[in-house]
Amino acid sequence: MSEGDSKSTPLYEEHRRLAAKIIPFGGWLMPVQYTSISDEHQAVRNNVGVFDISHMGQLNASGANAGGWLNRMLTNNIDKLEVGTGQYTFLLNERGGIIDDLIVYRTGDTEFLLVVNASRTDEDFAWLEKHIGKDVSLTRLPDRAGLAVQGPKVALLFQKLLSADKALPARNEIKEFDYDGGKLTIARTGYTGEDGVEVFFAAKDAAKIWNDLLKAGDSLGIKPCGLGARDTLRLEMCYPLNGSDLSPEHNPIEAGLGFFVDLNKEDFIGRDVLKEVKEKGAARRLVPFKMKGKGPPPRPHYPVWQSGEKIGEVNSGTLSPSLSQGIGMTYVPTANAKIGTELEIEIRGQKFPAIIEKKPLYKKT
């Protein structure tokens, strides 16, 4: 998709004002970096960073049968959600392939918020609507925006932004806060391996909230962060990315995410396929690897070799700012997926050694 065909978030002009490098991503014009990927990455690891996530889809499911219907559409168990809590889960096709990975929050007894990937929003909505249950209403939340605020100083930042007696939600909880005449919906989730929150609000308030956060976080070392730092941060933690590591050609068990699949549920789309994969064992596994030495970093689609045989390709790859090494993830045959297995990554016609590592690749000291 060209830049002219892409949509812009309510914060587009703020990104331009800060001289961000803008690229098309998932149908949207998004900042990839402001200063440097390494600076933004280290801000999140050591202080706090803020990401525009207004491009992500926000869907509302409600009605007397909304919970039961979502349990048949998603892999995790909705019945385990109390009001004000959320869970990571998958939307699958009939073959068990991943349409999308998402977070679902129970915001009321019969009401749910689904936060879905930007590039999958239309497909998700169409799939869900095609399978809509009785006594269920599914809508897109209009004119919404969002920020991910991540880093070890996130609690200090929100103590400054909100009054001290307004405690942030616990991990995987969601709460609504009054803020300057408007509402902030804050969820304690993230994609970086650090403490963090995702904040949702009316699009008309986006620029003010963005700038309020940057001002409140100035003494804490806050930095605006782009897609580049998001990618290096999540890869160090081995968090998969939809469209790169997750796709309709792969299922959650192959991706090492079976924990978010409840095969004890009576039924959900793709269950029978996943049950068979679980019983027989997955043919392939998504594994993290680290380059040996100081060679060039791996990039998506680079061939992966083992003992002279091509066994796959890099799904995600980058240079880790925390480890100063090339890292990545790739699907390999299960027989080749053991920790410590040596691989070779072909980079511009030359093979460089790598080794399969234990998750996560980055561990806080």
C-alpha cells in the first residue's frame, strides 16, 4: 500500500512536528523512529516511552450471549474473565490458522472490548460478523485513539499525571479514569517486557493527552517511540508479530503459544485441528535464535540452514540494542527446534552461524 492510500492517526501532525520518520504500516502512516531506534529502545528499558497505537482496532461486543459467543470464536476461556480484566487470545480459521492475536477485556457483565491488530481490523470484523451469535451486538468504536506507555517508570509517570490516590490497574486489569473533563480507559498490558499500560480515549483528546504525557514524563526521561523500537523490544522478549510470526499458515501450538488455547472448552473454531496437533505433536516450531559473533543482523525472509539443508526462513530479525547482537525468530522442523541447536542464516549469499536460545532472549539483571 502506498503512502497516498494510507490513513493517518489523530496524532499524525504531532509526529510530523517532532520530525518523526513516517512509513506506511498496516494501512496507516506511522512513525518508525523519532531520534534513533536504539535511543527509543533504551528509554523503554530504563525509563519510559510512549507509542501511538491509535491505528489498532477497537471493537465492542455486547449482549446477553456475548460471552458465550466469544468463547466459540476465541481460543482462550472468556468464562475466566471477571469484570475489569483481560486476556491474550487468538481468532482462528477452521484450519486452526491464526487470523489475528488480540486482547479481550470484560468491561461489563455482558460487554467486551476487543483490541485487534491494525492490518487485521477489517478482516476480524468481517469474520466475527459472519459468525455473529444470537443476542450479540458487534460494533467498531468510532473516533478513538490509544497510546502504549511502557517502561519501569510508568507508575511514577501516572502518579504525576493522575492524582496520587488513583492507583493504576493491576496486570491484565482495565479501569476507567476521569481526566480533565474526559475519560481515560487504562489497561495494564504491554508488548515490551517492561511494566506498562495501554490508554484509550476519544480521538479529539489525542494531541492534548500525548503532550500532557510528554510534559509529565520529561523529568523521567520519557521519549516518543516508533515502530522500530517496538520491534526490537518485542523481539528481545520473543513476542510474535502478526503478519510476520503469526499467520493463517501457522497455529498457536506451532508458535509456542498453546498456553492461550483452552482445549477443555466445549467448542471453538479450529479446536478439532488444534486438539489433533496437540495429540500428535506440531510438525514445526517457532524458535528464537541469536547470531554468534558480530556479523550482520538477520532480516525477514533470509534463508535458515542446518547441516547443509535449508529448513526455513527468518520470520522476524533485527539487531538487539540490549544485547548488541543479531536476533530473530524462525519456524523450523520440531526435530531441529531444541535449545542449543546450531543454525546458519544466509545473508546476502553468505552463511553466518546462529544458535537456538531459550525465551526470552533479553533477561533483566
